[in-house]
Amino acid sequence: QVQLVVSGGGLVQAGGSLRLSCAASGSVFSINLMAWYRQAPGKQRELVAGITSGSSTNYADPVKGRFTISRDNAKNTVYLQMNSLKPEDTAVYYCYARMGRLAYWGQGTQVTVSS
């Protein structure tokens, strides 16, 4: 079992920055992928960025060059640094962890970018 606790988020003006954190607890040694997803009103949940246990990363095209995913293994925490935020980044952001065939979700956190 893995528990994910998300912090960060909030309201920011366009062009601003926010950092999300996702702290994992439980069987963290078995996690092979952590990621951030987001879901805007009326839209499907979409992948934002992912990072493997080997620290390989991938990003959705809309966030490339603006968002950075990173991990602190000592703290079992994954971060999403979001810079140059745009109104279209407004969504509920979710932390995701995969352990083999099992998937875990953290609670969502609202990110609102005003124009």
C-alpha cells in the first residue's frame, strides 16, 4: 500500500510560479513511477509529467520547458515546479504512483491561474 499526500497549489497570476509536492509513505521502495496528472473542468484527466525510479522524466507537450518534475528520494517526495503559468494550466492536479500493476492516487489540489 502507498499513501500520497499532496500539498501546494492555489491561485496565481499568469506568468507566475507554483510548486506542488507529493509525499509518499508506505511501500515506497516498490514504486517504479510517479507522475502528476491534471483535470480541467469538462475535460479528461491528462498526464502532465512523470518520473521513474531511475529519474527518467517525460512531459506533456503543453508544459515542456515550463514545468519540471523532480524527486527527493530521502524524503520520498516528488515535486512539480510550474513556471510561466498560463490560464489554461488551471485544473485540479493529482499525484500518481505506480507499483507494478497497482496504481495509487493522491488527493487533488486546485491550481488556478488568472489572466
